[in-house]
Amino acid sequence: MEMTRRDLLSQCSKLLVLTATAARALEQAGNAPAPGDTYHMADHWWGMIIDIDKCIGCGNCVRACSQENQVPAGYFRTWVERYQVTEDRDHPLVESPDGAINGFPPTTRPGVKSFFVPKLCNHCADSPCTQVCPVGATFISPDGVVLIDPEYCLGCRYCIQACPYGCRYYHPEKDIADKCTLCYHRITKGLTTACCEACPTGARQLVDLKNPKDPVHAFLRDHKVQVLKPQMATGAKIFYNDLDGSVR
Amino acid sequence: MSGVEGFMYPNEVELQWSLLIVLYPYITGLVAGAFILASLERVFKVEAVKPTYRLALLTALAFLLVAPLPLQLHLGHPERSFEMYLTPHRSSAMAMFGFVYLWYLTVVLLLEIWLEYRPDIVRFAQTRTGVTRWIYKALTLGSENLSPSSLRIDDRVGYVVTVIGIPSAFLLHGYVGFIFGSVKANPWWSTPLMPVVFLFSAMTSGIAAVLVLYVISMKLRKTPIDMRCLDTVAKYLFYTFVIDFSLEMLDLVQRTYEADESFRSLDFMVHTRLWLSQVVIQIFLGTLGPLAVLAVTQLRTFSETLRRRLYITASLLTLVGIFAMRWNVVIGGQLFSKSFLGYTTYKVQFAAREGLLPAIALMILPFVLFYALVKLLPPWQEHKATEA
């Protein structure tokens, strides 16, 4: 069968239309929106409020964190300290048995000012730990969370030395630095952190400082809040309500 | 918890930087100190120390080749360390290590040694036989020209390299001090004096190491020791040690007088857990001891044999003292809690990855390399003196 020039052009045009349609359909299929794809990092700036007066030292947060993040035994992404402060404020009695994973035994010093201080990574805006990492394996995400790339960390432990709050540890199995991720796998899906979720009194509240509707703005206006070691100028984003001056 | 006194943040109980990290500043210090001694002859024309010139260069090279090993052994993922070259994090002091190291090794030390030894290498390449001939042939890098004009160029370039080498040596060790001095979270480390103290302690230990190696080499070769050289090296050891000690005391006085929030905690640590390593070994045995010995040799005249013994004693004590200083900086800086409310303990393991055994092996290795380098590139220049 002889094919004229007109036939050839007609066949080619049909082929082109078909190919283009198929390619477009494939592209659409490949780009199907994932469930968490509505999360935009630039729209958030995460932090946490810890209300000292509400913490009862039950250790629920430590247990929840440990289970959620498979924290190796003896290491802590979050822990709770109990302060017992006499008039000699320079020498408070501080304890955190096993990071308070099982809570605290009853106090042996009744009548002494006593309170609990939950601790975790401060997700500092000017974090000294990210500054010192020789390869940039630890970094601040655009939504304000300090994270570690486990595939990139050398395990030099300089970041652990640089953290003023003792929040980082050396993971004994992975041979890398490890720390609180503010449950990044949860908060990017619209959930709260495991520790906040487990807290029975609401002493811990995940906050989004970029969200104008977040109650954090009213809280920060109405309460006397403080960060840990403000003299370190790290831009810490864990805000403590009613923090005693003896806390370090 | 065993070994813990008072309150430590739960993740602080375990020390992160071990004995191997003590070795790192110690070894780089010996490199920088040895090189600066070598530059005394080359740049500052201190002719008396000429017999130690080549020895000092080879000492620096032997120790520099070993310097990265303790770090590699310490890393959790040593296979990723090359990333420091490929994707260095510009704000990190540690990220610069690879570049400072490579600069110092290749641009300064290897080049200066090659220029200094080139006539010998060419001579060996022409006179030796067998495999060694080929080794020296390769070391000539294809340049066998020993004409007076080419030797003049060698000398001029060598001078320039040494001049560049002095700030490079300062950079190498000042930078190591900066790695510690810039950690604001740790008041034991965080002081602008740290790089300067590291630098002068490096010079002290490097000069002491070369003095010891020179005397031992001469003894082994049954060659008379050049006492004018030894007296001069000892004099420079004394001067640098006085500066080093003054700086350390200045730091101590400043801390004591300021007495900031960390002072009570650090003071307690020095009087308890660091008493032996800092007060007894570093200050009395390793600093005041050798300083007193060296001061006496500067003030009174002794016989050659006694002077030699006194110099060796002072140098060995200096090496112990500077090692103790590194220990107290690295380990001491991790024994107290950043809450200033407690203290932990460090127990050196023996056959572990970061234990005593690999540390001993790493300290023996530079001497093995030094022996090999001396065999390959003999530093002895008596024949030249005779020829002259």
C-alpha cells in the first residue's frame, strides 16, 4: 500500500496526540498528592511551652518518647528533673533517676520548695550544635526543628560537646549523634509530639510560632516565660512558664 | 550511678571524647613545635641549632602523618570522613581540619623537606643500587639538576616555604586550640586564650621532643653531641615554656578573679578529680619541675655531662607535663556537668577501640615512621661539616 504525504502527516499527528495524552496521564499518576503533602515547611516555626506548675513528674512523656522513637536504654531525648530548693539557691538538690522514665520516688525533704522540670532539645534558632558540625549533617529545618541526617553524620560528637543543655547523645548502635526531633514524623502530619500527647496535665504544649491563631501568642503575652540558660544566646524555642532561677 | 557525684544531665554521664582525642592535640603540638624549632635556623638564622634542623623536619613529618589516625579511630563512621573535604560545613571549626592538615603536609612540610634533601636525593639516586635507587629516582621527581643556580633557587624557595610555614604551624595548632576554645557551652574550654596557650605549649613540647630525639640519635650513632646546639635548644625551650606557663597562669588568675557561675564547680573539680593530673603532674612535675631545672642551667655553669642530663630530664618532664595538660583540657572538660551540679568519672579501657592499647600503638607509630624516615633521608650533616 502506498502512503501519500497527507496520510503520513495524519498518522504522525495522531501518534503525537496519543503519546502526549499518555505522557500527561502518566505524569498525573506519578504526581498523585501524598497524604502529608499539604505540609509546607515555610509556614511553620515550631517550639514548645512547658508549664512548670503543671508538671507532676509522672514520666509519661519520657516513656512515650522512648517508645515512639526507639530511644536506646540509658539515653534520653527528653527527661524530667526534680529540683528541691532551699534558701541556699546555689546548691539545689536535683535528681532525674533514669531520666524519670519511671517517675520519681516520694521526696525525702518535705517542706522544701520542689518542682519538676521537663527537658528536651531546645531547637535553638542559633544552635551551637549545628554550627560546629563539620559536614552539616545536623541542621535547622525551614520550620525551625534541629535535625540530624543519620546517613551523613560522622559520629565525631562535636555537636554533643557544643550543646549547652546536654540534649544530645551518641547512639550506641547507629554510631551517630542522636537527639529529640520534636517528633518531626508526627508534627509534619498534623499530629502533636509523643511527649505532649502523653502528658496528662498538658504541661507540655507544642506550639507553632508562625501560626497567628496558635494560642502561644496569647500565652507568651500573658505569662512570665523564660528559656534555659538565656546567657548562651542560642535562640532556644522551648519556653518555660514560672521557671525558678535555680534551674540550669 | 557509679562514678557520678551530684547531678549530671542524664546524657552527660558518658564521656564523648576519649584518650585518643587527648593524643590528637598532643601530636599536632609536637608537629608545630618541631617545625618552629626548624624555622629558627632557616628564617631567624640561629645557626647554633643547625644540627637539629633536619631532625626537626623529620620529627614533624613523622608525627604529622600519624596526627589524623586518632581522629579516624574515634569517629563513629570513619568511612564518611572524606565528606569533610567534599562538603565542608563552613561554620564549623572542625571542618577546616582536613584543609589545614593538607596545606601543612603538602605545601609546607613535604615541600620544605624535598627542597632541603634534593641534593642528597639526587646523589643517592645516582650512587645507590637496586630498589633503593628507584625509590630515590622517584623522589627526585625527575629533577636531577644540581647546578649552583638551581641550588640557589632551591634555597630561595625553601626560605619562602619556611616563612609561610611559620604562620601555618601557628595556624595548625592555634586552630586545634580554637576547636576547644570556641565551645561556649563548656566554660573549661571556652576562653580566647586557648589557641594561644595551645600554641605555646605546642612549641614547648615540640622543642623538648626534638632535643630528646637529637641526644638519643647521637648516642645511638656514638657521635659527639654538639653542646652549643643543645644549650641553644634548651634556652629556647626555657623561653617558650616561660611564656606558656605565664599564659596558663594568666588564664587561671582571670578565672579565679572573675569567679563566674562555673568557677565553684571547676574549682572543686581541680581540687578533687583533677588534683593528680593537673596540680601534681601538670603543674608541679611537668611545669615547675622542668622550669626550675632549665632556670638553674641558665643561671649556673655545669659540666657538659651534667648539663646534658639536666636538659634531658627537663625535656622528658616537659613532655609528660604537656601531655597532662592535653589530658586535663580534653578529659577535664567533660568531667563536670554543664549544670555545674555534678561530676562524672573517666576510666580508660585497655584493649577497646579507644583504649590504652591503641593509644600506645599510636604513640609508638611516629617513632617507627621517624626511624624509617631517618633511614630514607639521613639528617646527619657531619660529612658536610667535614667537607666544609
